[in-house]
Amino acid sequence: MTTNTLVRHIRESVKNIGRNGSMTVASISAVTVTLLLVGIFLVIMMNLNSFASTVERDVEIRVHIDLVADELQQKELKLQIEKIPEVASVVFSPKDKELESVIESFGEEGKAFESLRGEENPLRDVYVVKTKDPQDTPAVAKIIEKFENAALVNYGQEQGTVEKLFKFVNISRNIGVGLIIGLIFTAMFLISNTIKITILARSKEIEIMRLVGATNNFIRWPFLLEGLLLGVLGSIIPILLISLSYDYLYETLSPKLSDTFITLLPFSPFVYQVAGILVAIGAFIGVWGSLMSIRRFLKA
């Protein structure tokens, strides 16, 4: 395709958008509503995924070493743990450090444990184990439990906390992805039918073009570019609404969440990433809708 032909197609597609006012509004509205819903779910899912990833990174296995284990046996236990393929790191935490953590965690009441410093410390030395994939934590813990000199292996399994967390994260991600895919297919169906009506309304124009020898590709290109423009135009309002709303929510909620483990993704570059995704989805929906509609007509 030559540059002149491409310019001609672009000019023609822009004219068609202005010429078919009601159909243009209907197409853009279909894309706008769908992309707004997709954008909202994207914002929720990306923040949820970020939060889940942060929590997952904090999941660790605490291997309490047997009190009777000497230095050589401790090193042997560490080597056994490091040989597990799913293990990412093994860090030694002496019992003095463990006691300091206990004292700090109790705040003012923790001062009661200060008398246990030194020889009176009843705690065990600990190996803090991190897995490459946090969801491998329960399986790796079960392996370590069988090792000699591993007196106690803890990863929050008492109340099933870790398993519940992973289950919640997986279900949330699957539901979010399913909803987004469903919304995109709905938009593709709506815009395909809307553009099909537009094409049918211009059937005489297309027939004349075919009679004068225009190829299918020559007829198809203006409609594809028109669908592309409709999709991009339909993404503008959702991007503006989501950007303004997220900026307000971020500025309002971030100070209130600063003392919690819940954090929102910063406005930049997060909103720009969402905007790019929405433009890409809008363009894809528009082109696909036009392609399906014109293909059926040209086959007729």
C-alpha cells in the first residue's frame, strides 16, 4: 500500500465517522461503557495483585533448630534445606535476635522478657527460609519437617492462614481475569453488530466500489481504520474518568493506609499503564469488530 493510498483511506475513514453520526455515537458509546468497566476491574485487579505479591513475599518458613544440635549439625541442616530446588534463600537468625523480636513485638509488656537475655534465653536458633515461588511454602515446609535437628517448622499453618491467603489470591485473580475477558468479548460483540449496521447502511456505496473494480482490500481498509478510530475515541472518556478518580482516591486513602500493610499503587506510572492498556484494547475491539463485519459482507 502506497503512502497516498493510506492517506486516502485515513481521510475517508474520518469522513465516514462524521458522516454517520448516530452510528458513530452508538459505536463509541458501546466501547466507552465497556472500557470503563474493564478499566475499573483493571485498577482493582492490579492493586489486588500488587498487594497479594507483597504479602506473598513476606511468607517465610521458620525452622527452629533443635537445642542439642551443635554447630556442625546446624550447618548440615542448612545444607539440606538449600538443596531443595524450590528454596530461594536460607538465613540464620540466632536466638538472641529472636528474643529481641519477641520483646519488640510486645511493646511495653515486652520488658518483662528482658530478664531472659543471655544464658537464660529459652528460645532456639532459627533458619528463615524463603521459597522461589511463595505458593511452594507448604510443600517445602513438609520436606524440612522430616530433617534431623529441625525441632519445629512454622509458616503460619496453625490456622491455615497461608493456605487461605493463597486460595483467596488465586480465586480473586481468576475471577478478575474472567470478568475482564468477558467484558472484552461483550464489547467486541456489540461493536461488531453496530459496525455491521453501519456497513449495511452503506451497502450501495460498497457495491458501486466493487462494480468499478475496487478490490476487497481497498474496500476493507477504510472500515478497519474507522473501527480503529472508534475504539481509540471510545477509550478517551474511560481514561479521563479513571485517572481523575484514582488520583482522588490515592490522595485520600494513602495517608489513612500508611499505618497498615495495605498500600495503593502510586498514580504514576500505574495510571499511564492502565491508559495504554485501555487504548490498546479499544483499538483491538474496533479493528476486530470492523474486520468481522466487513468480512461477512464482502463474502456475500
